[in-house]
Amino acid sequence: MKKYIYGLFIVALLVTSCNKLVEGINTDPNNPLDADPNSMLTSIMVGNMNIQEGDLARFAGMWSGYFRGYTQQYQSYHQYSVIARNFDQAWESIYSGVYKNIKVLKQKALVVNNKRMIGVAQVIEANLLGTTTALWGDIPYREASNDQIQSPAFDAQTAVYASIQNLLDSAIINLNSSAFVSFTAQDIHFGGNMTKWIQTANTLKARYYMHTRDYQKALVAAQVGISTQANNFMAPHYETNRSAFNLYFQFLSLDRRNWIDATGMFGVNILNPTKAGNRSNSKTVERARWSYFYNSASNLNFTVNGFFGQNTYFPLATYAENLLILAEADARLNGFAAGLSRLNNYRAYMNTGAYINSTYLISGNFKYEPYVAADFLAGGIENAGTSIAQDRALLREILEERYITMIGQIEGFNDLRRTFKESDIKVKVPLNFGTSFPQRFIYPQVEIDINKSIPTVLPSLFDVTPINK
Amino acid sequence: MNINSLQNTSRVNRFINSAEINIKPAQWFTLTTRAGVDFFTDQQTNYFPYFTANANTGRYDRDEYSEFQFNLDVIARATHDFTEKLDGNMVLGFNYNSLKTTNIGGQTLNFILPNGPRDFNNVTPSNFAASDSYLNRLTNAGYSSIGMAWDNQFFVNVTGRLEAASTFGQLAKKAFFYPSSDIAWQFNKLEKLQSAKWLSFGKLRASMGIVGVQPQAYQTATNYVTRTWVDGLGGALDPALYGTGSYIQSVNKGNPFLRPERKQEMEAGIDLRFLNNKLSFSISAYSNETVDALISVTQSPASGYNTFYTNAGTIENKGVEIDLGYNVLAKNDWTLDVNLNWTRNKNLVTNLSGAGSITLGGSAGVSSRAVEGYPLGILYSNVFQKDAAGKRVLNANGFPTVDPTAVPIGDPNADWRAAFGFNLKYKKLYLNALLEHSQGGQVINGTEAVLLDYGTSATVGFERTSTTSLKTYKGTTIAAGTPFRGNIGNFGAGDVALDQSWYTGPGGWFGNVGENFLEDATWTRFREINLGYNISSNFLKQKLGLSSIGLELSGRNLFIISKVSGYDPDANVSGSGSGRGVIYFVNPPTKSFLFTLKLNF
């Protein structure tokens, strides 16, 4: 029996040495465990670009009459036939991708007292979650990306908008701070130019006040918003490398050829100068703008000079949008004369060629002469057919101008839903299918599966979000 | 241009070496030390010349993978005869295993010189991407076993293994213990039965044990990664091409509590042979439970992570296996054996720690998943909306509406399987065959679904005319007597026209309603038949040095009987993983005829 006892003794000895041998070699040699805030900033910006410009914008565009889903999955989407899982990937990018890292970045920037970087991160956050709440309504915010909470609560949409306004106020204070560590090289939007960031923050404030129909505050914010095209908040793209190309270009030209086109869609038809019922008139020539967005009656322009071109910068918030916010808000609050003057400011800007690529700015192909009051009176060029009141006719034209300016952007879809009940002036985009217009995006399957805080009654694609009720 | 210039090669060099030292200081004691090294490199290159589809301006990738594994065992064995009938043995061992891998590679696109050398320098720097990764894993264990045998009819073995691995979480237990034991009783050796002619062999056996699977390496902490932002069905934006490059926190949550997954197994069975080994019968029943199954658990993205690799699941298997064999004929030069085998396995995912569902294979619309309370591989998809009474909710046009939320819709696992075979021999000529049957289970016919979408399925190749006017899914009306392409359907509110708008919507693959395409996966298959002849003679042996020549004619997978048409329900889009039951342009298992010539020296 003795030898067995010796045996057990040996085993015990081996066991104690066991653990020592394997300790400390499970540190990943391939990925770091930490990164400084400057190294995180660019990825956050690019992640936000992916959300504003990627598949969410394509869904929105298909449902806003900008383009047609022609084959495969997109044919189904075009008919409003989407399932919860179609939104998984974008939702993951928003939350576990960009938003989580914005939170981490803000904490790290605070440690080194980089107030300006915090301000920039807050503007990106506002843009990211502003789009998210506009599309989905109630969304996780206060409890999102918190290591302690597995099922973050969904905050009411109005509360999210209020938080975003506070966030932007705080951003403006931080952007004005003199405390910073330079991040010029990492700031791919503005190269550390605080004036441009502050103007962007104000335009975004104005945009989200528009969403909630708080036109007075929108007007105030837009007055200190983006003041020139040179200060536009844009997603940069370069032709050096495929993964720096414009996302629309990648989709239209490289990854999913012919899945999307513009045949028969409302957006292309009202710009197309050869189409009956287009929006050109004696003071307006749209051929250049039509060529810039669509280069035929059926295609999106993804040639090198087009809006969807390989290295065309994609608009995230622009001088053009800011001018149109001023026009609509002023017209709604202060009446016809104020609104007309604002619209004519915008038309003056358009008459310089504005955001249209210079290739298309051939004399005679674009003209935006100022309107006069009579143009909006019954029988005027902007109030033909069944007439409506002059001030409503003006708003109708402002909304249509916004609709055209936002081709390809999620904001176009947001506008259609915001003005959906104003049947006299809204842009009358026909339904692609059935009898209902999509009023939101549906919650993703992955959140339905896991998050116990998700609303028990899941809203359908056609349920109006709280702010648009 | 040479069509064979597209080249993908893999060159493997492997070096395996092992050495063993045995020391036997006493008759009853042996000490064995065994060390082994296994080293291999795999050099893979993919060359796509100019004008290749998807690589129009050339692409050249090269990957160098190497793996080094060192294994050391030190084993002490002792045996002892206690009495004439009782003997025993004991083993004590120590095992050390180290694995190191490296992977270095490069991918290049857009050649400068179309016919230039296969070299990373034949592209501009922006068209070159490098990848490199390392892995280092270490395991060690001490183990011991004790075995006893009584009178050569009663056997007991007990084993214990204590294991520690580098991949365990720093806050988890340092080492895990895996016991196992088995017991067998060969009861035909009982004196009373030794004389029984009808029983030639009888054995009762039972075993139980726990085995472990260690976690993957480097899952114990949350990393920072260079992330490319992928855009839905479109392209991607890579932050490395902007600013000064970036690292952000990963979507995979690190887990400092990682421990091995453990499978607890129990099995009992009986093996019997009767009538001078002519008839054989065996039955086994088993039950196993995998606890702490290592799963990459889906997280609510709003919580900040997509996945959390953790000990989350409990998966249960229960099953029975029966084998029956009979030697029908053994006379003169003839022998004929027939055998029958029947198996049944029931699988259930009993716990996923609130992980919802985990994708094992398939697509966005139709997938095979692990879902709590369902068998592993359950088919998961969207369905048509039903009201409280279970009736389909129809829209104003009489068409069903799609529920955008996915649910389990079918079980791809078979209820039972059986096989029947025979082996007939006459002198040196033989003929054997095997027939298999799989009962139950479901499969989703994605190929048919997508052909409906494209309008190329035979089922939509008709022009129909209705005597009444019909609504289409799109809401338009087809007047009575007007021919249209498609079918006439009825979902419960009268006839409707199933035309393009239906099949490109919920009636086809991209409508994501998997239940439309669920089919019974039962099949019966003629798995194989072989006819052969062995020649051996003195002539062959002496003149040609051949001990024998074998000639064989075989047919494999000759025919299949199943309720589905146009495909093999046993095929699977997810290959050999745990995902089952989704067909989507899968290559069917081939039918083959073989002629084999064997020369035995």
C-alpha cells in the first residue's frame, strides 16, 4: 500500500507546480489592451460617417422617392418588406461600435483635460444619436454602453432629443474652452478648427429643433450655424483606396451593381427637365442639379463628378441645410415676407452653383432667380393648379427645396415624416407599395432577442414615432 | 491567354519527432518519458492574374502559417497481483503541452506590371495590406488511474485528471478535475453459463466520466482593435486610410472568469452473441450533458458589446443505439452476413444564460441556431402573422402579412436513423451493400425560394387566367380573363394572383419567410454497393512478387428516395459545422461509380 501513498504524494506535488507554469502567457500579442484618446478619435468619426451615409441612408432614400430598390434584397426592401434582422448591423455599429467608444474617449479626454476633444466627441454623439432617435423613436441612451447594465432601458424619444440639445450646449462650451491637447491630425472633418465645429454644433441644434417642431429655437440656433459652404460638416472621401471611397459609390459601382437605380422615382422626375410636371419654371432651371444627382432618367450619378461619385464628400450638415432651416422656421414663425427673403437667400446661393459639381455648372443649365410675392399668389408660378394660401405655397416650395437638397441623406426621410400630416404643403412622394408610408425603422432582432427592456409591444414600420404624432 | 494561370497553392512542410524512454527498475514498475515535437509550415499563395473576375487588375496574396507543438508525458505504471484472481494496476502521469503558432501574410491588388513577378512590390503601397498574428497556449495536467480485474470477468477502472491551462481566466479557478470510471462484467464466464451452448458471449458495461474543453486563447480581456466599418450589404470605410490611423475598443467583451467547458457522460450497454457467434446483438443507451459550454454569447449592442465569450450553455444529448447482426449462411464456399443498426439521438439546449439565440449557419432571413428550450440547430426565420386563433392575418388584398420578428420554425434533426447492410461471399468473390434511412427532420429549400424570386423556378413558369378578377400582392387588379404569369393562390380570403410582386416579396427568398419553404427531410438512400474479386496464386507470388490482386467495382450514393424534389435533403449550406437544414445552391453529394485495382505486395 505504501507505493500508492507515495503516488498520491507525487500527484499533489505536480498539481502545485501546475498553475505556475501556465500563468501570464494569455496576454494577446496581437491586440493592445488600451489606446490613447487621440488614437481613437478618427475611427469614431469614420464610424459615424458609415451610419449617416451607409445602408440606413439607402433604406431612407428608397422610401423617400430618391431611388428604387431594383433587385435581390433591395427589391423586397423597396416594397417596405423588411425584417428586424435587416437592422442588426447598423444598430451594432451605432451602439457597440461608435457610441461606446465616444463614451470611452470622453472619459480619457477628461483625464488629460482635453476639453475641445470632448466637445468634438459630443457633436459626433449628437449627430449619431440624433439620427438614431429620428429613425427609431425611443432608443437606449441614459443606460446605454454601461458595463453594469445588460439590458439598457429605452428612453422616450422626446427625452432623447432634450438630452441631445443639452449635449450640444455642453459641446459648444467645451469647444470654446482653451484647454486642449492638439488633435489637428486626427480631426478628419475640420483639422481642429473650433469655429467650424461650433457652427456645426449650432446647425445640428437647429436640425433637431426642427425635428421636434420647435421652430423658434431652431431659428435662433441656425442664426449661428454653418455660415458658408467652406464650413460644411462633410464626410471626406478619397480615390486612393477602396475603403476610403464614397459609400454610395462602393454600393452602386463595386458591390451591388444595379441593385438600386432611379427609374420612375419621384425625386428624379421632379428634377428631370424633360419630364412633365418637373419643378423648373421661368425663374428656375434645374438641369445642372439634375445632372449632378442623376445623370439620366433612370440612374444615380456615380461618375467621378456626381453626388454619388467615388471621391465625392458626403454631406453630414451643411450651409445649404442651415439656410433652409432659416427659411422654413422664419416662414412658419414670422410670416410670408420673412420666409420669402430667406428662400431668396438660398436661391441666391444656389445661383452661384452652390454644392453642384462645377462640371455641370454650364451657363443656362442652372438658374435660381429670386421669387416675388406674386409668384405664390393663386395662379402664380409657385401656386398653379388648385391654389392654396400664399404663405402655405411658400412653405410648400421650401419643403420641396429641402427635399431636393437632401437627396441621398437621411434628413430627407426625416422631413417627409415630420410634415406628413400637412397634406397641403408636404412633398407628395407616392407610396412604393400598399397603403401606408413607413414612419420609422423597426427595432433590430438582436436587441429584441437580448434586451429585456425593449418595449413589449414592438412598433411596426408604419407606426408613427412619438415626435411625429 | 492561358486559362490555367489562376493559381492557388499550398505548400506544407512538416516535421514530427518523438522519443520515448522506458525505465523498468522492478518487474511491477515502469517509468515512461515521452516527448514529441510537431512542427509544420504552410505556405499559401493565391494568384489572380489580370482580367480575373473580381480581380480585374490582378491580385496576389501570400500567407505563411507555422505551428510548433511540444508535448511531454511522464508516466509511472505499477502492477500488482493481489491474489490469484484479483490483480490491479496504477498509473501516475504528468502531461505538458505547448502550442505556438504564427501567421504572417500580405494581400496585394492592382498590379503595376500585369505580367510582373509575383511579388508584393508589384503594387503601389496603398494596394498592399499585411496581416500578422501569434498564438501561444500552454496546458499541463497531472493524472492518475487505478484499474482492477477479478477472475478475468469483472473489470473496474477509475481515472482522475487535474488540468490547468493558460487560457483560463485570471479570476477563475486555477485547475479543474476530471474524474471518470468504467465497469464491465463479462458474465458468460460465470460457471453456470460457461456450459450454455446458446450463449457465446455476454457482457454488461457501464461508464461515466467528465471531459473538458479549454477556452480559446486571449479571451480574458477586452482588446482595442483597428476596426473597418462595414456597411450593410455594401462596402466599408477603413479609418486606417484617414487621419493618423486608429484603435478603438472591441465589440467582444473580455471575460476574466473563463473556465473550461465540461461534458458529463454516462453510458450503459449490453453485448450479446448467440449460437456460436452466429447472431449478435448489442444495445447502448447514453446520456450526456455539456455544462459551462463555451459560447460567444450575443449581447444587447446597446449595452456596448456584441458578444461575450463565456461559459454559458447547457446542452443535453440522450440516445440509444441498437446493432443486430446475423450470419445467415456459412456453408461450403458461401457466407452471407446481414446487419441492421438503429440510432436515435435527442438533443436539447437547456440553458443559454439569456443569450437569446446564437447563429450556427444560414443567412439573415433563415438560419440554423442554438435557442434555449430547443434542439441544437433549430431553424429560425420569419413567419406570417397569425391572430390569437392561429389564423393568418390577411391584408386588404387577401395576402398574408410578414411578422418582422424571427422565431423558431422547424427542427432539422432526424427522429431516428437506421442502416441495413449485407455481405455475401463466394470463394474470392464478394458483394456487399448498404442502405440507409433517416426519418423526420426538416429542411428549408432556399434554392427553390431564390429561384422563385428570380422567376426561374418551374413552379412559376405558367401563364394563368382566372374567371374572376384577382388582386396581386402589389394591390393591382388583374381582370378576369387576362392571362398573367405565376399562379393562383388562396390564403383564406378567396383567390389571389401570385405574380412577380408576390414572389419578389414574401413569396420568395428575400421575403425572409422561411416557413414557406420548410420541407420534410426524411430520406432513404442506397449508400453503396461493392462487387469484388481477390486473386492470389503461386504464380503471382513467385513471378511477380504479388501476394494478391484485388478487383472491385463500386457504386456510391446510387439513388435516394425522399419527399423533396430536386435536391438532397441531407446537403447543408453550412458545411460540416453545427448549423443544419438550410439548402442554398449547395453542391449535392455526388453519385459515383468506381473501379479499383489493388496490388498487394
